[in-house]
Amino acid sequence: MTTAPKPPAGATSPHLPAPASELIARRYSCRTYLERPIEERDRHRLTAFMDSRTVGPFGSWARFALIAAAPDDRQALRRLGTYGFIKGATGFIAGAVRRTPKDLEDYGYLLEEVILYATALGLGTCWLGGTFTRSAFVRRFGGLGRDETMPAVVSTGYPADDGAERIRQREEGDRRMPAAELFFDGRWGAPLEAADAGGRGEPRRDAGGRGEPRRDASAAGYARALEAVRMGPSATNKQPWRVVRGSTGGTTAAGTTAAGSTAADRSRAVDRSRAVAPDWHFYLRRTKGYGKGSLAFKALRIADLQRVDMGIALCHFELVAREAGLDGRWVVDDPGLAVPDGVEYTATWRAVD
């Protein structure tokens, strides 16, 4: 098992100026902007926040910058194989990440935090994937180190659509996959009931055994975190994330081994561990003919955007879980579940009671 390294002080607390769940609900893919520069106050706030997002949950180092739009950016985006229909953007958020086994997940995680902060400032944003290694974006960014990549950039500016695009995208929310196809309980394909998201078994009370059971609150918190995952942006809306709720691997809140002398004892112990602190295993379900290994992505040398998507999903889950008072940490500890072909394990959110 690999535990995500502890980032430097401040790297794990985004200090968003509004609840993450609200910002996730407000964020949308803005493609039409007012042709006016980002105000100095907003630019300084956004830059300061970007400067604080330097280490992802798996230890990859990244850096971000706000670069001014140039007259030929629209044509450049078309040549890069990414969206050519961004209109009026006055800035782009560009970034670089050092190559590590989880670099793209860390990049997606950190840049999504930046996007949520920009949303709080009233800025519109849109993820743009493409081939940026030798692009004008890299030159205006100041270049890349030998061990760095620029997997994606984000257009930004003040929205010009008066909310019409946001409303349209929300109305089209039904195009997203239903929760039953994304979130599973214990094994692949077994739908997770939202009311049971906090765990099975014995309800939890406070340390003195008083008060209302906490399981309902836990279930509601995890249900909101999973919905935040479901509503996350993804490259061409492929929604590659899948989550399996598991047990804690045999450790209860008191630190005792969840094992018994009989199968029934062990089953009850697992139920107790789930009631205390379930694991959440995140998987990437590859889209056939898209992304890693596909001819188009190889020809254009586009980054593995579905791994970036997974970083966005991890970001949404953690921010909303913590907002609900549900603590935990990311670990790489493959539970060895039976999964279909084309499915890759990413990471586990290990809840802490």
C-alpha cells in the first residue's frame, strides 16, 4: 500500500471562499466570454491561490499561471486538436506538472481547485485538452522543464451568456450516467443505495454514546460527495469514473482487528467497520477507442485526459466529504476486486473516523 505523501503546510487546505458543493454546482463549461480583461483584483486573487496549489494528493509538483489571451489563440486551439469554439476568452490558466506515476491525476485535482476558486470570483472557465508541448501557450507560460508536461489548459474570463449556457447544461444534466451505473457497493456492478452511503451495520453515536445516530449524517455527506463526482466535467463527457464502496480492510475506529473465529463473526466485524469508516475505491473505466492507446490520441500526442478526469473526480469527492465533516486520506491500495476489462484502479479514499 502506498499512502499519499503529506504535502507542505497549506497545500491540503484550498480555503475556497464559498462551500465547495455550491461552487461545483455553479461551475459550467463557459465558451463565450465578454471581451474585457480580468480585473486586477480578481487577477491577483486568482494568482495567489494558484501559487498555493503546488503539490497534488499523490505528491506530484505542479505550477500554474494566468496568461493573457492572444489574437491568434482561436486558430491555435483548432490546430491543437482541442475546442475551437471558445469566444472572447481574455485569459488562459496554464500549468505544468512533473512526471510521476500519478502526475495527471494530481494535475486534474489541483487545476480543478483553481477552477472552483475562479468560479467563486465570478469567472467562467472551460477545460481544454490538446497537444501543448510545443504550443504558444507553453511559450507564454515560460517553457517547460525536461520532466514537465502541460496536459491541459483552461480558458477563463467573464461570462457573456447571462447564464443561458449554464441553464442549458443543467437541463442536459440527464445526459450524465445515473448513479447506479457509477457507484457500487462492495463489488463491481452492485448499485450503491444513496441512503446507505455512510456505511452498514451499527449506527454511530458520539464518544459518550449520546445523541442521534451519526450514520444518517455520514450517509448524506457521502451521497453529496458522490453526486459531486457525478457532476464533474470530463473530456467529451465520457464520465470515466467508477467508485466501489468497500470496508476499512479490517480496522475499526478503536483500532481492533475486524476478525472473528467464525465466518459469521468476520461478517459482523466487516459490517461494523463499514459503519465506522468505509473505504471508497476509485476506478477509471476506459472509453474504447478514446484516450490512452487510441490512434487519434497517439497521432496528436494528446495527454491521457481520462486520468486528468479522475483527478477532477477525486478533488470533488474530497472537498465535499470534508465539507460534511468526513475526514480521510488518499492511498494507493488496490483491493483486488474483480473488474471488467478496460477498468484500471486509481486510488482509495480511506475514511478516518
